[in-house]
Amino acid sequence: MALSVREYRARIKSTESMKKITRAMELIAASRIIKAQQRAQSAAPYARELTRAVSAVATYSNVDHPMTREAENPTTAAVLIVTSDRGLAGAYSSSVLKESERLAEKLREEGKEVRTYLSGRKGEAYFRFRNRSVVRSWTGFSDQPTYDVAADIGKVLIDAFVAEEGEDAVDEVHVVYTRFRSMLLQEPTAVRLLPLEVVEGEERPDSDEVLPLYEFEPSAEAVLDGLLPQYVQSRIFFALLQAAASELAARQKAMKSATDNAEELIKKYTRIANQARQAGITQEISEIVGGVNALADATAGSE
């Protein structure tokens, strides 16, 4: 049944209100993403130099540290999944959750039990809906992470890794997050943090680079005890910053698409409303003409 012109006008009005909301959210995301991108870029040199220092220390110290020791028969793996706290960001959270599912399936095929740690309310909702157990979760900071949060997450994961036995003890630690490549490309990425892989991804030094030599005071063990936890925490913080920039970029793109769709819908409803109004006018004219003709015929017959 065709809708009336009044109903189409009501739909146009509601769509215009929705367009204003999506446009405002697009502008907010656009204003925040610059700062988030700058934070991620400013953290990159520190993460790169820290990786270089850890590579040199681990290479020349020859110390069997607990955080670099491979388990003979790993049976458990912790997976930290970084999602968003809010929606309206397109496929941002679903993409990283799909990547985590692929990683979990791979780990289970290797005979490892997967223990999940979450960052973001979307991840919490995903696992709660499926009645899956979660060891621990952190929320409320997905678009503006701080180093204190990263240090807390890193401490929990490191304690679970270095624990020799217990319910929370794990043999590996992985993190799944979204790497910010550009405004148009955000890539879900899975990285193994522990046992420590000190050279990874884009931070790999040039093969011809000569790592600096270090003298350890008071000892190599003490230096590694202080440096390696800081390295893991900085990697987690860098992942959170990358994820924050990716989330805002995905939200801006999703809100722009929603705004464009609202504009198209308004044009469609306006066209249909005009057609309905024109049809109503035509029908009224036809009824008037028909009434006049009927009255003329009745008058002619009476004469």
C-alpha cells in the first residue's frame, strides 16, 4: 500500500536528523584521528630503539632469561584481543575478532589451550554472547589508551608467563590488534610477544646494521629483568595506540558512508513524495473534471 505524502515527509525529516548525527560523528572522528595518529607515530621511534637495544642485549648477554626461554612442550597460550569500546566503526571489531579466531584455531591445532584476555567492550560482548570464558578484560580507553593501562595489561600477561604452575600459567603470549597503515587501510595483525621475539615486523633492523656493544651493570641478568618487562609493556602500548588510530579511521569511514546513504535516502523519499503529491493532484483534477462532466450531462438531460 502506497504511503501518503505526510508519511514520506515524516521519513525525510527523521532521515535528515539521522544524517546530522552521522555527520557530527564523522567530524568528531576526523578531529580525533589526527591526534591519535600523531601519538602512534611519536611512539614508533621509542619502540624501534627499544627493540634495537633489547636485540643487542639479548644477542650479546647469552643469558637464559625466563622471558626468552622456549617451553619444551607448550600446552597453553594467552591471547590478548584488542577491540573497541563503542560501535559504529564498521567492521573494525569484527575483523580483529575474526583474526583472533583464526589464531585460536591454529593454536588448538598445535595442541595448545587458548586463554583469552580482552581489551574493549565489543570483545566482551562477543565472548559473553557465546558463553566463552575470559581470564580478564580491560575497558573504557579504546580510543585514548594510556601507558598505565598498557603497563597493567603487560604485568598481568608477564606474571602469567613467568609463573611456573597454576591456573593462570601460560607458555606463550600473543596479541591481536589492528595495525594502522593509512586512512584507507587498517590491517588486523597477530603477534607473539612471549617467549620474547625481539625483532618483529616493521621494526626489524637492517641486515647490514651492526648492533651496539653493551657493558652490563650490575649484571646482564639485572639489566634484562628491568628491560624486558618494559619492552613488553611498550609493545602493548604501541599496539593500543595503533588500534586507537585504526578505530577512529574506521569510524570516520563508516559515518561518512552512513551520511552519504542518508543523503541518497532523502533524495529517494523526496522524489517519491513529489510523485505521490503529483498523483494526488492529478486524481483531484480528474475527479473535478469528472464531476463537471457529470453535472453537464445531467443538466443537458433535464433540458
